[in-house]
Amino acid sequence: MLEVSVVLPVYNGEKYISDAINSILTQKFDSFELIVVDDGSTDRTSEILNNYEDTRLRILTNTQNKGLVFSLNLAINNSSGQFICRMDADDICDEYRILKQYQFLIENPKINVVGCQGYNIDENGRVLNKKGWRKNRLLIDFYCLLGENPVGHPFSMIRKKCIFEISGYRELYFLAEDKDLWLRLFKSGSSFHNLTEILLYYRIHSGQVTDSKTRVQNVSRLVIKDFYTSIGVKSSFLEEISIEAFLDFSSYKIKNILFCFRFMHEILYRTRFNFIKRSILMAFYIMYFFKRVVSNTYRRK
């Protein structure tokens, strides 16, 4: 039985798909398969994929463009490994990425999702800057409660059984399907961790499919509201204006202190954490709140 299934959806990715695939096929790890879902590409993607003869590569083809969520679920449902490693069609993996993430999950059975650090690169593969993710697990939990991503989606390796337990990705929250997955995993008891090593090169280029910032933010808010609803937060906190006031840090003001602290207390009360951990997380929030207030005060001057 294979240990790791790398899932890589691609749509019209002819420019970078070879770099992405080659960085997987040259990994310093043997027990894996690479499942590429060609999501109805109309460029040379299919031709490039069919030129590979490596038996570790499996190609699934959508006859028409079905979208990222459909393609991810298709790949996972057809996978053989006990771990799912995410990969995008324009990124590049360090040759030790799969090995190091796999070893960490084997050695830490209580962790269900592991990410890593990375670099942003340009169209030509030149390093632009570091793309970092939080390493402290308490801070990861804290930011999950605020609806932020604990792990970068294309940086992640996940225990497949955990994905199946929450029925995979949901089309309902396309554009924020990763946040939706993470928060549902968090609610179900999954723990997250980010390795300190730089193991992924995340490409930024003009050909990336982008949506308006407002549209993405709106879907993200719906995901967060769904998360708060699912853990039993009182309905009085769940109106759009209330969630907006709690999460929109640009409008944090001293006069909002009571409402925001009550909201955070309600969220913590509904979590699985014990009293000591809830107290620590509330202390984090108090420091975070005042840091935001001070920051916004200076910004307005």
C-alpha cells in the first residue's frame, strides 16, 4: 500500500505543469503516487501530461471544466495513500518535502495536518521573499478561532481519514474551500503544525486565476459564520454586522472592547479546550486587541 498520494488539479497549466510534476517525481521518498486531475484544459496541458511514462503518475481527466473543489474530491476519492499531499500546478517542491512531512505525521500521530514554510517566486522561478506560516501550536489554535488559515493549502499534508470523516471539500464555499476544510477539521478535533523548513516554492504570476478581493472576503465571512454556528455560538453574535465588527480589524476601537471580548469569550466557551487553555487564548486575544487598536491609531495619524 502506498503511503502518500499527491493530488494536483490543473486547468490550462501548460507553462508550469512540467516544473511542478518534475519536482514531485524527483522526491527523496519512494512510497507515493501523483494524481493529476486535468480539469478540461484547452491548451497543451493534456499533451504534456501524456508524454510522461512514470508509473507513479496517474492522470484523471474531466471532459469539461468542473472546478477546483470537484477535482480535489475526485483525486482524493481515487487515491491509495493514507496521507494526502496538496500541490498546485504552478508551484515547485523541495526534494525532501514529502519525506519530511510524512516523517513528522508518522512520529506525531496526534497531529492531522502538517504544513511547511516556503518562498514566493516569480514567473521565472526567482525568489521574491519568504512565505511563512505560524509555528506555535497555541497561536495556530488562536488564529483558527478567528477564522484564519492555520496552514497554507498547497503547503499541506493531511491524514486522509480526517478528510473523509468530514466528507471532503464543499462546493458551497468555492473560493474559500481551504478555509472551510481547515475550520471543519479544527472543529472535529484535528491539530495542525507547520514545519520550520522551507519546502515549497509558491509561484506568483500574471496567469493565476484570481477573483475580486471583495468576493473572496464575502465567501470567507460565510465560512467563518458557518464555523461559529456549528460550534454553538449564540445567534445574537451571528448577525453579519456583529461578525464584521468582530473580524474587521481596521475598525477596532476602544469603544468596541466589551462587545469583542464578549464575542471571544462566547467562542472560547464553545470550544473543546479546558479552562486553562481558554484562559491563555483569552489573554492572547486581549493582547491582540490592544495591539490592533494601537496600530490603527498610529495609522490614522
